[in-house]
Amino acid sequence: MSPASGRGGALLGGASIAVAAADLGIITGGEKGTYYQFGLNLQGLAKQKGMSLTVYSSRGSIENVFAVYQQSATQLGIVQSDVLAFVSRTQTDPLLKRIAKKPKMVFPLYNEEIHILGRAGSSAACGTAASRSDGKAAGNI
């Protein structure tokens, strides 16, 4: 498995996609979240092409990786790219090594923004700048 570059959402596909191309399942995230809405949007697109896509909610990316690995009705999953990177780089856990070998494709969906808020005068908000994943300053706090 090759994780998507950057941080954000990625679409993970398991081995059985070609077998059941007309009847797929995708595991997303909580029903009030962005990933679930992505799943519903993909479901609408699939329906236009005569395909059936069942959207499953979940508790998040870790559950989604395991679902694509274990559940035959779930061929697709939306996961955060840092979770994919962790799974693909872990060499000490035999289960994670098996999980990392199963996905047959990974597509980046979008870059994800992270907003950090703090109360004025609190010790958490007294830093001079937030750091980005590339080590550059993101802005004054």
C-alpha cells in the first residue's frame, strides 16, 4: 500500500472490487461528518452509472482500514492519509503487515485543514507561531 501524499482524506480500495463491480460497499465516517457525505455523493454517482453503492457509517479511519481488510461487503473505505502511512510503515505487527498488503488502490480525495483555537492569555495560546507538517510557520497565534 502506498499512502497518499500530504494530509487529508484518501479512498482505499480492497481486492474484491473487480469481482463485484456492480454491487459495492464503502465505509466512511460518522453520519454527520464530511466522509459520510462523500460516500453519499459517490453513491449518487454510482447510481447514475447503474451501480449499487451501499454507504456504511463508522467511528473513523482506523475502523475503515480494518473493514476494507475484513468485511466482504466493504470494498472501499475513506481514511485519513496519516492512518494509511502508519499502517503501511509498521513492520513489527504481523496483522498490520497483512492489512497493508490487501488494498489494491489508494486515491487522494482532498487536503485536510486543521484549525487550532485557544483562549487569549491561556498558556496554549501564548506561542508565537503554529508549525505546519513541513516545518514552516503557519501563522501567529
